[in-house]
Amino acid sequence: MGAIYELNSVKKAYAGRTVLDLQSLSVERGEILAIVGPSGAGKSTLLRLLNFLEAPDGGELRYKGVAGATIPLELRRQVTTVFQRPALLRDSVENNVAYGLRLRGQRDCHPQVQAVLQRMGLEKLHRAQARTLSGGEAQRVALARAVVIQPEVLLLDEPTANLDPYNIGLIEEVVKEIHAQRGVTVVLVTHNIFQARRLADRVGLLLNGGLIEIGATASFFEDPRDPRTRAFVRGEMIY
């Protein structure tokens, strides 16, 4: 269906240290792309660029053919991120989930919010304050807040790290549902190769800010070309 993101010679540095140096990366419209790699590989930085929270220091990032610096607000609002540590408002669960819709000027959003709360198993917590939630509940609220606005692109930054199996399973089910039903493009960054294998159409290995290898999920895990990829998927890489 064509690329929704195109990155060429993209670099990002902090305090003089290069944390991302991508020669080329395309994200295909409607795919689930998993980016795996150890901590500090540049995965979260990549997501911040894809969500336009930061600009590259060099190179070019295009979204739907539009260069990053000139992407208008209506296109930026098509992209949303669920972070590993969700930043929830000091408010009720219901108001947290409704927040994005209200920012977009939608006043009567109760039906959409209730439907998402029910799907995420949060309907009995709709009046609960965010500060009282467990880690798994808070992450489900963050995902519900992202899903309810019906984004075209969903960026997931270690969305199930340190969660119990029930919450991991529920979050993965919802991600697969919205991808199948709406054709949402999903970019998942994780160090969990098992989750990447369960969810992704394609997988790429990011190491020291560079993209080592990318390919269809089956071939990435079963027949990797690069020895560093083989070491990573076999659990042999020491970092």
C-alpha cells in the first residue's frame, strides 16, 4: 500500500552523542512493524521522531510524503503514542480517555469512551482517579486514550514492560484488533522478541542507533542474514 513514513540519513544526537543514525527506513501503510534491540539502542528516540515530538538533527523524515518540518497539525494528530510509563492526568479514568477527543473539539464523546472502556475492561473503574490505578490498569487507560481517537498510526514504546500476563494478553489483543479492523499502522519498539514475533509483520534490529537488519517476521527470526541479528534472537548477544 506504499510507505506512510520515509526516513533517509536521519540522525539524532544528545549532548554531542549520536543516538540514532538511520541510513534508510520505510514504514509501510497498514503494517505492524516491530523494532527490537537492547536498552539504549535508540528505539525510544526513533518513536519520538515518528510522533514529531522532536526533529532530526540531520537527514529527512517524511510522513505521507510531507517533510517533517512542514507537517500540518491535522496530519500530526493522526499519530499517537503509548509510552512505557503512561503520563495520565490527575483526573478520573473516564476523563483521561476522553481527553484526546475533547482536544479535537468533540463534546459528546461519551458513547465512544464507554465502548473503549468496556473493551479494555475498565468500565467499573470509569470514576476511579488515575493515581489509584495499578501499573497494568494505567497502561490500559493509556492505550484506551490512544485508541479512542482512531489514529492512523499507533506508536507503542515498550507498552507491556513489567506487566502481568493478563494485561499483556489484553493489550496485545486490542492492538491486533484495531490493526485488523481499521488498518491502523503500528510501530512497536520492544526488547521482547517473543512479543515482536507474536504481533509484527516485519521486524528490524536497532543497535547503537543503526538499523542492522529488517525483514519479514518469519525470515528475521528463522533465517537472519547478519550475525548480530542471529546473536540477538538467540539470546547470545551481551550488551
